[in-house]
Amino acid sequence: MGVGLMERARIARQPAHLLLASEFGSATLHEKGSGEYDPSFVITKLGAKVNRIVAAGLLERLELRETSNGSSLYQGQLRDPTGLHYFSVGEYNSEMMQELAHQWTERLNDGEPLLVMMTSKTRWYQTDEGAVYTSLRPEEACVVKREVYANWLLDACQATMARMNQFTASLEVEPTLDAYARTGLPASLLAARNHYGEVDLEPFNLNLMQALDIAEGRIEAATTPPPVMTLPDGEDATASGDAPGVDAFLLEAIGHLDQGEGVTFDTLLKNAVARGFVREVAEAKLDDMLDTGVLEEPRFGWFRLAPSE
């Protein structure tokens, strides 16, 4: 076997980790070897070093889009109890995966709820402003039953808790590779601690409790409600009377909720519905404002106000 084939075989054996959306989505550290065939990794705040992950959740959005080079690309969102995974399926995927994306788009447009599990390569990109975003490139995927999803949630929570325990143990260990090796802690955890600094574990605890409640059937909701905007005057807007139109409301919501990275599609639509607007109308208005340059989409499913010229 030639060197190139050996390298490819080594890459193919990279394990797939079980990762909840909140841990993967908050990662900003990446690592890649110097070799041509060396895999790239995303390193999370809890020290998981992942090249491939198994993700699962409710398929919340899937759209076919045209890229700048004229090719087609499906972009989607997969929601688990802790947040959203963003993924894309394009010409680089297998024909089977592209066909699945096509079928799921039609089923989603028909209003069918789909629980999906996918094994995916991890991806990241950095904007000109320096922000780092993670996403997934599915290799294999399928629709699963609620029981399978619940079992995946339990396994993912167990894996997350193990990483949290390692993180807590690392606080008492000298921050060197030798010390970590002696205590059985992974080197990726040291890299994570050096990169992220202090990490608050409380959000991870809350996410685990919600995920376990869903997995064990104590609550049915498979989503975490987005924040609902409170207007500065404390009064709710409605879709009638002197209330602003949906476009004005969306602009106000983005201005109020944007913390620098934009506001998610789901958050905007749920806020609009809570204020009495029709979801489909609000969604169409978002598309219109993107087309006219009033809004921009720094990454799929995130909206922010376009800079003034």
C-alpha cells in the first residue's frame, strides 16, 4: 500500500463523536496537520477534538440555493434540545445524500416533521471580521423514530457529561502536556483551556437537563424556545391598529436582539408570530429584505442589518 493510500485509510478511521448542538456550535478552535492528507479538527470548549460527529434532531429548515459559481447547494438546520446544527449538501456529497436532501426538502415543504440522524464531517470558516462558524457536511443520514432519537440523546448526554467531568478534573492539574498525560486527560482539553480561558459549565448543565427530560419523556418539546423580544416601551405589538408592519417589526427585532453575530431565522419568526404576524408573511419579508440589501445573511439562517453606505 502506497503512502497516499495509507494516509487516506488513516483519515477514514477518524471516529465519529456524539455531540450536542450547543457544544459544537460554540466552538471556535480548529486544528489541521501540515500534511496534505492530514484531517482537520474542531476542538470544543469541553475539549472534544472532532473530525466527524453523529448529530440528530428535528429537521427544521432545508433549502436549495444557488452558489456564486453557479452550482446548487442544499443548506439546512437540524435542531436538538440544545440548539441548531447547520449543514450543507452539494455536489461534493454522494448522489444518495443529494437525493435524500431533495426528498426531505419536498417532505418538509409538505409540513411533515422529520427526525433525522446524520454522520457528518465537521467544517469551520472564519469571516473577514474574525468570527468563526461551524457547520456539518453529512456523509450518511436517515430519518429515525422517536425511540432511536431518545436513545441517541441519552448517549450524547452521557458523552457530554464525561467531557464535563474531565474538564472539572483538569482544573486541579498543572496545565502542561506531561501533567495531562500522567492523569489521563486528553491534550485537546489543554488546547481548549488555553484557547477559551474560563468556561462556565452551567449552560452545559442546563442543556443536559433539557435533553434528558426530552429523552426520558418528561417533556415533549424537541426545541429550546428562542428569546422573545421585549419592546422598549413594554407594550406588545400586534398585527393591526397602529402597530408597525412586519418589515418594521423584523428590523426592530434584529436591532434589539443582535449581539454582533446576527439573529437566527427561528428566533425572528417565533418573535413575529408572538406579535401576531403570520409566519409565512414574515418569512417572505425576510427574503425580500435580503434581496433588496436591507439585510444580510453572514451565514445560513442568521440575519443582521446591512451596513449603511
